[in-house]
Amino acid sequence: MNGLKLTNIKKAYGETKVIHGIDLDIDIGEFIVFVGPSGCGKSTLLRMIAGLEDITGGDLYIESARVNDTPAAMRGIAMVFQTYALYPHMTVYDNMAFAMRIAKASKDEIHERVTKAAEMLQLTPYLGRLPKALSGGQRQRVAIGRAIVRNPKVFLFDEPLSNLDAALRVQTRIEIANLKEKMKETTMIYVTHDQVEAMTLADRIVVLSAGKIEQVGTPLELYTNPANVFVARFIGSPAMNILDTELVESGSSGQLKFESGVTTEFPFACPDALKGQNMQLGVRPEDFQLAEKDEAFVSGEVMFVESLGEVTLLHIDAPHHKEPIIAKIPGIIDLHKGEEVSLKAAPEKLHLFDSEGISVKHLEQN
């Protein structure tokens, strides 16, 4: 059964259109993450689901009920914002209980729900403290607990970790993952620009760009089989490298030719209509290997070396490429700025896109 269903959802501010017809089905209990660059519409879409923004066009359903005109307070939704927004003069217990008191719930019910939420979030020792006596991560957990006690059908997170430092982000991300396991019947939608959060938390990721969905899939589906260059470069860090190449043979498999004259196999089906065309080849930094120049896909001069211990990141200035090529090589590599380096990758690790940036694999699937 659908927890949420979005059908041709649109949003415009006057003549400015920001959401361009979103279609999305979300199952009950699913953890969905919206990702995309700043201004792509992910927070606007979340606020439309919450009822904090009007829907210009289309239909929004929560568990089969159309809620376009249903007030936010009546949608069965709880939302956690980027800022904690806790009442500074109230204890943790009172902050978490406040919404239920306004709803005139009984003292016993309030106590039961608050203590249960506090136990889930490891906040029981802090129920008597004021927010000023808590760390940033603890305050965010109180904000999450305040939402949990409302027993929502849908849980919305709007970049809840962005104000935390790196260590607290990791800790709180783990706690949200544990919360997801404990609330299996609650649908969760999480907005972030941090792909690590998306890859580690999501059942499915929705990649947005300019108010449209680029691709929906599991984290590994998006990583291993991106639909286009935008998704390929957005998912993965450092971003996927894009090289120019020519498809010289097509059919059940293809053959690619680089400007250096080196050729390599592309072991996936390639439409005959693309034969002879200039293509875009995607190679993830971790899939590059050091190579001899006569077998290299790309060669260039080392601009910068990042030695991280377990891996070395090489930033390479390659001729005919506008952006530096980045290679992620295991271990410690004895290379320095100004040295020449050549790279190749295993054929099965390659991603091929047409001149419009569409994945050849997806062209075949469609």
C-alpha cells in the first residue's frame, strides 16, 4: 500500500515554475531520500507534502486520501527542521510533550509516549535538562523525539544534520538509521545535499534537478547504473570523470576509441544508430588504474596529490579535458606534482553516455 503518492505535482510562484510535474509512489515504511544541488526543489517538494506550501497542480495522496487542501496539522505528518527550534525555558520532557498537551492528550498517554521516544533516542538521562545543557546532537534528537511522540503516518526531515559538526553528524546519522529500524511502519522522507547520508540511510534515493526527477532507485542502483551524466556525477565522491570518446563498433558490445588512438571494449549493448558518434565515457575515480601510455585512456600531468594513507587521490591535468581528471589509487603512491601519469580502467567498470548525456544502458532498457 502506498504511504504517499505524488501525481504530476507542480509548484509555481507567479510566473516562475519551480516544480515541473513530479510523479512518485512511496510505500508505507519506506525511507526515501531527496537529493540534488541547491535550488533543485527538494525542500519545496518536502514542504508541499507537509502542507506548508500550496500545490499549484497535481494531486498528493497520503494512504489513499487526497490531501491537497488538507491543513498541515490534519495530515498526520511530523517534520524535523534544520534548526532545532526548542523552547529554551522548557525541559527536554516538556519540549517533547508540548504538542500532545496542546492536543489535550491525557497525562498518562503523554508520559508513555515521551518516555518511549526518549528510550528510542537515548534521551532518558536528559529529560529533566534544559536545551542549553545539551550538545547539538542531543538537541537534534530532542527535536526528533518531539516529532515521534505525535505518532505520525509520515516523518519528514529537512536537512536535520547540516548544523552539526562532522563527528556529531556521523553519530546522529547512525541514530536515525536505528530509528528507521524501530519505526518500520512509518514512512520517512529525508532531504539532504549530503550524498553520504543519502547512500547510508535510503531505501531509495530520488535525484532532483531543476524541479524534475532525474532518477529514482536504490543507492547501489544509482551508483552502478546512473541514467544520465547528471546522476553519474552527483552520486559518488569524488565525482565521476567524463572523457570524450568515439563509438567505432556497436551491437551486442561496443568498441571505443580515444583521441590518443587507444581502443577499448565496452562490454554492453550499443545501438547501431550511435556507431561513429562522439560519446561521453564515465569512469569513477576508484575504477582508474595506473597504466602504460600505449594502453591508457587518458594521460596528463599531476597537478596535486592527496595522500590519505589507505588511498591516494591524483588530480591530473589532461590535454583536451576542461576539468582535471581525478584518480583514486589504493595505498600510498610515490608520485609528485609535475610528473606524467597514464590511466586506464576495466571495461566492465565503464559508463557510456550519448552526446545528450543519456546512459547507453538506459537507452537499451527503454
